Amino acid sequence: MLLLQFPLLAVLLAGGDNADVVQEPISFYLIQISSFANQTWAQNQGSGWLDELQTHGWESESGTIIFMHSWSKGNFSNEELLDLEMLFRVYFIGLTREIQDRASQLQFIYPFDIQVKVGCELHSKESPKSFFQVAFDGSDFLSFQNTSWMPSPEGGSRAQNVCDLLNQYEGIKEIVYKLNRNTCPRFLPGLLDAGKMYLQRQVRPEAWLSSHPTLVSGRLSLVCHVSRFYPKPIWVTWMRGEEEQLGTKRDDILPNADGTWYLRVTLDVDAGEAAGLSCRVRHSSLGGQDIVLYWGHRLSMTFISLIVIVPLILLIVLVIWFKKRW
Ligand SMILES: *[C@@H]1O[C@H](CO)[C@@H](O)[C@H](O)[C@H]1NC(C)=O
Ligand SMILES: *[C@@H]1O[C@H](CO)[C@@H](O)[C@H](O)[C@H]1NC(C)=O
Ligand SMILES: *[C@@H]1O[C@H](CO)[C@@H](O)[C@H](O)[C@H]1NC(C)=O
């Protein structure tokens, strides 16, 4: 059954020309961030993610799942989703209470944060892999391995104590095992399938150039901005003619609020050498037609005026010449 999904995976992931991109796993995971300010105040945030795309939120007041997209339910029935919602609700309430009751016994000193990342990933060749990782104040603390809780080396004796305690609860371990090994691997392919129109959409980039002086006088930083593209793989570089400019600096690709991406690519040059440079953008949405933006727009404006003015002068000369002859 899973094999049916792999052509889809390959299509989803083969955004770039790069063949090895296809090897990358795709994952679905839940993120929990719990902040404990003092003995009486705690806050839980929850969300669901398909790689870098948020698909679910958690309304902690009412204890309900927020479906961010029309396809966020995947192929699960409302009944199964309500069961999961109930499970998360009980989990958040129970966990908060347990931690507050045992904070001093476990040597948790207020304020502290607990982060949890739980989910599974599909590889195109292997069976799905699951993970359940817990961090305490931003460092690895413990994880669920196979059928039991294991402390992380960074967690020290405190993590060992927490694992010893958690490992006594067979019921919780069974639930976690089932979520990891059954629920998630069943949910992920259904979600990919339900969302395929959205996930396979192609959005053409918009590109524009800007510049600003650098700290070194006489040098300019040329910036090529590329925005609102989807999917994420993209190739952008500064060129002179057909030659890629080695000094090109590429920032991290940043998310736009609408789920598309934004990238800045910079080249520092001597102000006098900027003319003749161009920024070239290659993206799957462009169907092989790269976007090319030339620096030195002013130069081409002069060129355009020449094209207009020269024939005009010629025309005037001709008119005068004809008048003289008549
Ligand atoms: C607990 O922390 C919350 C949030 O920081 C604060 O508003 C509240 O006054 C604190 N309560 C006590 C008893 O310290
Ligand atoms: C996982 O746990 C089960 C039951 O305890 C055991 O039979 C199995 O060998 C374990 N697998 C791994 C990879 O540790
Ligand atoms: C959802 O899709 C997955 C993968 O195709 C499948 O294993 C599962 O049975 C489907 N339905 C439910 C309710 O999980």
C-alpha cells in the first residue's frame, strides 16, 4: 500500500533537477512547547507539521485540534480524529499536573520549558521511521526508543530519574508505541495524498534587484530578491554573461506568511563593475524559461532613448533637406 505513495513522494520531492533530492525523507510530526513559570502557572502550545509546513494547531483553552488546511484531516475519519483530540487533551492536562506535583522531586527548577517532537518519516526505500524526542530548557533530555524511555547523554542523572519513573507506566508506553508505529505511519501517506494538489502546486517567483553601499567605500552590495515561489528548491545566482560569479552569497530561504518562499542572493562588487551583471533565477514553475534581471537599468534607458532620438533627428534632417530642395 505504501509503495503506491512513492511515485507521489518522488514528484513532491523532485522540485529541483537534483536527482538526490528524491532521497530526502518526508516527515509528519507534532511539536509541543510547555512553559512552566512557577508552581501555579503553565502553558502548553501544540502544532502539527508536514516537513516545514504547518498543517495543524492546538487550541489549548478548549483542547481542540485546529485544521489549518482543508486537507489537514488526511484520510482519517472524524471519529478517529475526535479520539486523538481526546487523547491529547488528557495528555496535556495530566502532564501539566504530574510535572507540577513532582517538579521538586525531579529537580526541575522554575521557570523551565519542555519541548517535545514526535512523529514519523517516510523514506523512499525503507519502512517508516518514528521518533519521540524530549528537550528540557533547549537541550536533548530523553527519547522513546523501541518500547521504552531512554535518557540522552546531555540529560544526566536527572533524565535518568525521569526515565526510571516513566518506564513504570506500561499503559503510557503502549499508547506512545501505537502513535509512533501505527497512527503516524498511517496518517502521513493519507495526508500527502489529500494535500497533493496543494503540495504539488507551482508558484512562479517574483524577482527584483536592489543595491546598497558596503562598509568598504566604492563597493556596492547588489541584492537579487526572489519571492513568492513554491516549491522550495530554487537556483539563483549572479552572472556576468554566461559566467557564474563566485562571490555570490546566498542567504537561507525564508518562509512567507502564505506558505511560499523568499530568498536573497547578494554580490559585492566595485561600483564601476556593476554594469553587465545579471541575476538568473531557475525554478520548476518557470518551465525552463529562467528569469534574468540585468543590473545597470539606467544604461539600457540611455540605449532606449538613443533608439528613439536618433531616428527623430534623422527625420528632422530629412524634412529640412526636402524643404530646401523644393
Ligand atoms: C506565576 O507566573 C505568572 C506568569 O509569569 C505570573 O503572572 C504569576 O503572578 C506567577 N505567580 C506566582 C505565585 O508567582
Ligand atoms: C524492541 O522491543 C522488543 C520487545 O521488547 C524486542 O523484542 C525487540 O528486539 C526490540 N527491537 C530493537 C530494535 O531493539
Ligand atoms: C489511510 O491511508 C493509509 C495509507 O494509504 C492506509 O494505510 C490507511 O488504512 C488509510 N485509512 C485510515 C483510516 O487510516
